[in-house]
Amino acid sequence: MIAQLSSAWVLDATRWLIPRRIRAQALVLAVCLWGVCAVDFATPGLFDRAGNIKFQDFLPLYVSGQLVAHGRAGELYSQQATADSIQTIVAHPIRVRLPNLYGPQLGLFFVPLARLSFPAAAGIWVAASLLIYLVCIYFVWKSCPALHSNLALVAICALAFPPLFHWFVRAQLSALVLACFTASFLAFRAKRNGLAGVALGLLVFKPQFLVAIPIVLLLSQGWKTLAGLVFSAGAQLVFTRIYFGAAVMHAYFDTLRHISRVIDVVELSLAPIQMHSLRSFWSLLIP
């Protein structure tokens, strides 16, 4: 009985989600999201209409690049040094704490942008991220024959994708994560399992993405993919260790081991609507 009801619900949903309705809803969502973005960002200076820093999440990455460029890599995980640098950039009293929680290799990656002003660097990074996003969407679309006749619909849905709006206004690293997963997807489709693992291993710059994946590969006996992942992640960490030295790597891993101390400080400085945690969920639900 339950199975029949479930099948009926799926069938009804399929009949309701026709391309015309999906297109209309995606258009409405895209206009609302990007209309709000345009109005919110149409203010001079670094602050939007809501009083938030424009491209806020790019600040720690920008500061990391500056520290590396100025020979201060030893301060990458000094939360006070990061806070002071952000305060200097913003040039306005702020209470938001934005610590550096990424590997030191990302500081090296962003050195070229760190030589520019923050607004210019953030704008270039957002534009590059958007290009990466669209390229990933294109390759996924091209690899799915059933979508070939719906290019316009795919494009509209891609622009209406709410996470795109969020990482755009905050200038996050999500585009790099998406690129790794897309490369892995394409490699799997081409039966290049080892290369798929190499693409997944690149995610070590944001290690929380490599918590479940190795376990899944181990349980599914995906040895070739797992070997590629270990090789790729290991090579990135070895290079970072050689370039930055033991002290910086120790500070990075110490930050990861004691992440709760950093997050507690961060959550206290951010509004609940900016968080993705149970604490913010319950504080919004029951003020």
C-alpha cells in the first residue's frame, strides 16, 4: 500500500514538473535572486544595503595571499593577524570574525590577486568562479544526451540555482569544489577511475569533503579510484609541506584539530541567518 502511494506521488510530481512550468518557476526565481542582489549591492563602498561586507568570505583568502606575498606565511593561522588585516582592509569597525581555515596552499594560489585592491581581487575571483561554474554546467549538459534538447532550460535553471547566488554574493570557493567533482564525474563516465580519484584528491584543500568519500571507496572496493585520491591528496600536502615548512603545516593541522574553538568565536560574531548550523536553526526558530 505504501509503495503504491509512493509510486502515485512520484507519477503526479512527474506530470506536474513539465518543462514549461520548470522554465517559468526558474525564471521567477532567477529574477528574484539576482534582482535582490543588484539592489543590495548597488551601494558605494565595501558594505551592502544590509550592512554586510560585500564578498565577505573572500576576505580570509585575500588576507592569506597577502601574508604569503609579504613573507609572513608563519602568521597564516594567527587569528589575530587575520582579524587585524581584515580590519585594515575594511577600514571600518566590524564585529565579524572571519578566520583562515584553509590549507596554506590556497594562500599561495591567491597571491596574484592579493597584489590588487580587495574590491578588484574579489570581482575577478567572482567572475572567474562564474566562468568555472558555467563550464562545469556545459560539460555535464554535454555528457547527458537527454538534456541536449533543453539547453535553454538548463541555462535558466543554472542561473536560478540558489547556491550560485550565495557563493556569488560571498565570493566563496565553491566553484573550485564543483570543478573537482565535475572532473571526477567526467572521468568516471570515461572509465578513467584512477583519474577520477586524482580529481577527488584535489579536494584536500577543503578536507571536510574527503571525510566520506574515502570510506565509500573503501567499502565499494574502488581501489584504483582510492589510489588516485591518496596520490593526489598526498602530493598536494607534500608540496605544501616542502614549500611552507613544518611550522606552518603544524599550525594548520592544529587549527583543524581544535576547530571548535574557532567556530565558537565565529558563530558569536555572525548573525544566525549567515550560519549553517543547528545552533542558528534553533535560535531562528525559537528566538
